[in-house]
Amino acid sequence: MKRAELTNLERFNITDSKKALVYKGFDQEWYGFWWRRLAGCGPTTVSNMLLYEFGRGGGVDEIAAPPRSAPIAALERSEVLAFMNRTWKHVTPGKGGINTTQKLVNGIESYAYAAGFKPCTESLDVPEGMTLRPRLEAAAEFIEESVKRDRPVAFLNLDNGSEKQLDKWHWVTIIAIEYIEYEESSLGKRTEIILDVLDNCNIISVNLGSWLKTSVKGGGFVKFEFILNGR
């Protein structure tokens, strides 16, 4: 068994001191308007990625890049909406939401430039046509490379296929990838690749191979890194 996961999942912690609760990441249901709650999975996923990348930094209204080894204070639930609304200004769903990797990339790059960073983005599309899709190994490598560098990956699922625990037409945040080997008497070894994803404060597991084979509409993956201009 081989596994790669983000090194500090506590960076996703959001504390509700009044209720003595700790949430894992953001929930699109926290947006104040119905349309944002309905279509806000893309901005919510990017908010998760930004929270992990920069932690608190200079506060919820200012992005700063502290040393990645620095301890990260938990964000307070009362501060969440300001953080999420800032992301929405750049990662803004239109009709149909943010239904392509390029639309998410455009929003991420807009956010980065506005905050004084140079964005380095990569995407991997999973088209509708089965013959056009990346191989399982290529998709796993794309994800694993980012996770090993301690950066989450955005995952667009337009149709969940056999992975019923996923919501369709939805973005989630990949936080880990695991390779599990099974012994089969007639076929030898079989490897399944499992993703752990953060979805509206819940961590769920997704079989990457099953999703690639059975998702009717596909989707894709996006990863990014922000570099301070002039550095």
C-alpha cells in the first residue's frame, strides 16, 4: 500500500467557539445568498486550497505567504464569510456554474494577480468521450505530484457514475491519494487508487479508476501554486 497525503490537515480547521465545534474546510451552504449556496462549490473548493496554501497569513482580508512550516491558527467561523466572498469575486460561477477546468483556472489566476502573486496553474481534463480520457495512471500521477508537494487538488465531477457518494456537477478538494493492492487468484495483483476528498466539511473516499470508467460526462482536475511577484 502506498499513500500520499497533505502534511497538515489542521490547516483546514475552522473553529466555532460558541458551539465548541471544529469544521474541516468550508461549506458552500455558508454563503449568504441562495445562488451562491447553489453554485458555490467552485469558489468553496478554491477557498479550501487558499486556506491550506497560506493559512491565516495577514488575516482573512489579506493574503500573505508565511513559511509553509509555520503553525497555522484556526480560522473562526464568524470570519468565514469574508474569506469566501473574497474568493467569489474572482472565482465567479456563471450559468451552469464553473463547469470546466479552464473557468476555475481563470478565476484562480484573477485572484492571484489581484493579490500580487504570479499563478502557476495546471489542469487535466476528463472529456465525455471515453477514448479521449487520460489513463488511470496519468490521472493518478497528476494528483500525486501535487499532493507530494503538499498542495491540494481541485476535482470537478460532472457525473459521478458508480461513485454514488459524490455529488454531480460539483467541485471537491483532493487531500490524499492511496494505492491499494489486492491479490486475485486468477489475475494476480490488482491495484485500486483511492482519493480522499474534502466536500463541504466532510471527508469522503472516491475510487479514481471506477470514476474514470463510469462517469458519463467526466470533469477534470486543477492544481496551482502562487509565487510572489519579484521573487
